[in-house]
Amino acid sequence: MLATGAYYLLPDDSLTANLCYDAVGLASGLLILVAVRLYRPSRPGMWRLFAAGQILSVLGDFTWEYYEYVRHEEPYPSFADLFYVASYLPLVAGLFLLLRRRRGGDTAGLIDAAMVATGLGLAMWVFVLHPVVAGASASTLERVISTAYPALDALLLAMLARLFVEPASRTPSTTLLGLAAVLLLVFDVGFSVASLYWSYDGHLLDGGWMASYVIWAAAALHPSMAAPAAAVDPGRDGRVSRLRLAALGASAVLAPGLLFLPGIGADGVDRLVIGAAAVALFLLGMTRMVGFVNKIHRLAMQDDLTGLSNRRHFYQAMSGALAGGRAQVAMLGLSNFKAINDELGHLVGDRLLVAFADRLRAAAGDGAVVARTAGDEFAVLVPGDEPAAVRRIAATVHDSIRVDGYELLLGAGVGLSESNGGSGSEGDGAIEPAELLRRAGVAMYAAKKTGDPYLRWDPAMDERTSHYTRLGAQMRVALDAGQFRVVYQPIVAVPGLRVAAVEALVRWEHPERGPVSPAEFIPVAEQNGLIVELGEWILATACRQLARWRAELGELAPLKVSVNASARQLARPGFARTVARALAEAQLPARCLTIELTETAVFQGGQAVTALHELRALGVTIALDDFGTGHSSLGLLQTVPVDILKLDKLFVDNITEAGRHTVIAKALIEISEGLGLIAVAEGVETAEQAETLSDLGYRLLQGYYFGRPVAEPDFSARPDIFGARSLTSRR
């Protein structure tokens, strides 16, 4: 660029000035070759063609200087113009290679580029090419050469417009290429117009051509010249920026607008060209609108994230399959996606869904319709009766998926439903698509609960679902009407048999059915989400009750109250704040509260483990309930902040008999002591069990032997049972 500026400091038409001009052009071509060797792009042929174009142009300069300084002639056209025109051929070929290396398709971008090129070509014809061709003073060859330069420049720009309509395709290197081509066009057009209407020697415009040389070399020397070709994003097809919209609008109105200019509408040739351009622009615009309508239709039938069918398109596909006879639907719901999404972020979660969708599409086969029906739920319309396809669909979660450096393993439940076209035992030939999908969903949730790879819908599932639905509605009423109550079961310290703590348990007194077992209504509350509201009420009630006991009973009051927390509660952000609020309202110290949770609630990690760390920071004690019946990972004790391990009743029932249960109970007390944890044995129902557990080292026992759950336990009473008294005397 400095040499370009210095060019204007040299005497006009001097040999020194011309040699400076030639040096800039030659350096441009050579530097492109240097850049190819420096960055080693995947397709160097394109850049070598660009270098050839620059060097051919410099050869034209040398030829012109031979005429001017050796033969003292300034012919136009001359052999120099042969080199100049020939220099465009490798430039066009190089741009063609640049366009061809782009992956994917962008029909809308191609149409937009054609519209802009048509408008630009029309303007050039009216204002540049036609006046040159119609000039009476110029020879035929002179008119051909004069029109060739701007016409070739327009071709270069039309090709580059194909790149610029897609923002993802632009790099600093391609932007510089476009700028160089624009400079060529502007100064070639300027030269043609100046030569046509005035006596002009070209010196003033030389800087523009030299700048084009320099910028072309800069495009090659920028590191982005070796960047891989960007794939066209199908989701961006048809999106129009304001600048792009303005260019398209200007191109569309250019043809009729030119007819208002004096002298243009009166020329028969111009009218013919303008009419042809107007027809071409109209057809291109109509094609663009058809593409836009197709795009809207595709978006209406396609999931934006995964590219699978959406629920609307899936319903249409099911309707067609049902009309043709038998249809089989498989519904797949991911079981642990939310934990992954919460822990690793939505970006990783989205990419995981896309990768899983690709795997599911491949497993379903060519004839299947695969849809994403909800955030982490997918449906497959399986063609015919293909057990192998169903097994492949169920196996899609068998192997982990690698996303952003993470090896992620998904779990899933798969439910199947089918229409037998009226020939089956169900007699459901007139089944609706929504009902078919609902049945698959019911079977999917059943498979999630049982752990089966997949389950086929049967009417009994609907009966259970209907019962759960009614029970859920009754629970809503029960919460509002105060039908639930909290009872407390003692946790006894041995020796001494003092009630050290109580566990808060919920009971439901139904006004018509009477007592409803927690084993019946707790799973329903977990499923419909009422467990969150119910759990908050139990927590607040238990904290207030212990605070009242502490105030009224003094030293006889239990030291702690244990409250169970569900997986759903722990997975919700803000659970620690809920606990802190309950403690503050009851004016109960955090050390007096124990939160009990199961192994499965925290096994997947994520928000649940975060909540436990927040509870630990508050000073709340954390107990791992039913230890030994879930995943029982010892690694869990290293990652989860735990203070208490509760041995499940399963291992207490046969504790008095020598065998595996005794070995496990003994191992658990040793693990607890080694890790500095407290062990509690649940489900103690006999004196013999209590004595055996005490001998093994358990100092906290809980069960019906020491007291059933009641609303107001008698903390001053001791179990009036010989075995319990013997526990006191033995120590």
C-alpha cells in the first residue's frame, strides 16, 4: 500500500512509475504463491489460479510498456489487452473452485445472488456497455474490448455474491477477495466511461487497480485462507438480513425504475433488455417465494433442534399408516437427560439430543418416521411388524455418546402400541393417532418404572393410570383440605434407650376410604409433582413440632428430627433455601434437622448433589436412607456429603441368623466407623434383633419394637420389654 501511495509521487508516465506499478502487481502474484506454501490450504489450486491471474495482468502491463517505451506507440486495443482479458479466466476458475468446495446447499442464497447479479448487469448494460457498443467513433474491436472488462468484473462479483449471501461462508480472506473484485469493477467501469466520454490516459485510476493487486495478495496472506469450507446451515436458509433485503428490493425495482429516466425508455434496445431483465427478476422472485413457502411448511413439520419430524408431522404420518391398515408406534423417553442438562449446561444437552436423534434415526431404519414429541421424548412410527427394529430402538441407549469431550450414557424407557386394523383382539381399527400415541406413552412410563427395555401397552396399564390420575386429583384436594398429618417414629440410642431423634412420616386419612398407605400415594405424588408441595409442608410441620417439644419438654425432647426428601425435591434449584426458610420460621437450629434421602436420588449427580452441599453449608445433617438396596456405590460416599447411613430393614429381618445379612450389617458398621459416619439400623421388630445389632456396634436403632409412628410420642417412657431392659443392664 505504501508503494501504491509512492506511485503518485513519481512523474506521470515515467518508466520509474510504470516499473513501480509492475512491481506491485508482480509482488501480489508471487505473495499468493508464498501464502500457499506458508499455510498449505486443502485446495491450493484455487489460489494458484488467483496468482496466475495476477501474473497475466502484469504481463499485460509489460506488453503495454513495450509499446509505449520501445515502439513509442499507444494502440488500443493491443496485445496487452489480450493478457488483461486472459487474466480474468484463472480468476473466474479460482472463484468457481471456491464456490464448489462449500458443503451443503443453499438454494435461497443462489437465487438471491442471481437477482443481485441480474440487477447489476442491467445497470451496467444501460449505463456502460450499451453506450460503448453504440459509440460511432469506436471500432468494433475497441467496443468489444471496452465492454469485456466491466462485463468480466460483473461476472466476478456475481460469483462472490453467491458467497456473501450466506454469512457463515464469509471469512476475512473471502471478504478481502470481494473487496478486490469490487475495486476491479469500479475502476474498470470508471475507465470505460472516462474513455467513452472524455480523453483520458488512465493515470488517475491506476491506484485503484494497484490496490486491487494488494488486497488480493492480502486475502491470500490472511490465515483464514486455509480455513475449511463452512457447511451451509439449513436452519438459516431463507433468513434475510436488512442489507440483503435492501439489495434484493433495489434489484427488483431497478428494471421499471430505469424506464422513468429520460432517453432510456425511448431506446428500443434498452427497452428490450430492461423487459427481459424484469421478466427474469420476476421469475427469480416467484421462485424465491415458493422456496419461502416450502421453508415455512418444513419448519411447521420439523423439530428445529434435531431436524426430526415434530408432533404435527408425526400425527399426519400416523393417520396415513392407520388409513392403510396396521400401525405400530414406539415411544422413547430419556430418564436422566435433565440431570445431564442441569450439570453440563444446555449447550451440551442440545448437542446430546442431536447426537441421540441421529442414532435413533439410523436405528429406526429407512421406512420409519422418527419424531421428537417433547423435550426428551421421541416417537417412532415403525413400518409393519418389525421386532428387530423395536430391539434396535430400545438399544439406542446401550452405548455412551461422546459430546464435547464427555462420555454420556443415557437411560430410557420404550413403550409400544399398535393398531391391528380391526383384526386384532382389541378391535381398534378406528383408533385415532392421538390415542395410539397416548398408549405408547403409558407403556413408556411403565417401562421406566419397571426397568424393562420396552413394554407393550395393554388395557391393565390404563386401569392403573386411571387409578393414579384419580388418586392424584384426590391428593390435591387432600392437601388443600388438611387431610394429611405428620407422625413421628422414635430413633433410640443404646445403651440407655433414650429417644435421640424422631423420623417424620406422613399419613393420609381419606374421608371415605380411611387411611391410605404411603406406599400407594407417595409414588403418585412423585409422578405428578405434588411431592414437592407435600414435602415442603412436612418439612415445615416437623420443624415447628420439634421446636415446640424443645420448648415444652426440655432435655426429654429428641435432639433431631429426620425429614425425607424426594429426588424431585432435590432436583429443583432452591431446595436449600426452602429448608433454611422452614428452620427460620420455626426458630429451630439447623443442627436439629436431618434430611434423609435415598441412594437413587443422588446417584446421577447434578443438582441433587449441589443441593446436599448447600444443606451441609447450612449445618443440616444428611442421612442416606435404605442403604444397601439401591446402587450401593461406595464411591457415592466420597462425592456426596453424608453424615448418617441407615441400614435397610431387608438386612435386619434375618440379622439373628448367621449368613449374608449379618456379614453385610457388620461390614456397614465398620465402613461407617472408618469414615466417621453414624450408622442407624431400621426395621427393628424384636428384642433379639435389637441385641444382635447392639452387639455388632449399632448405637442407634429404629423400628416397631421401640414404637410405632404416632403424632405425640411419649419420650419419657422406656420400652417395657425384657429384651429392652436387658440392653440397659448389659452395658
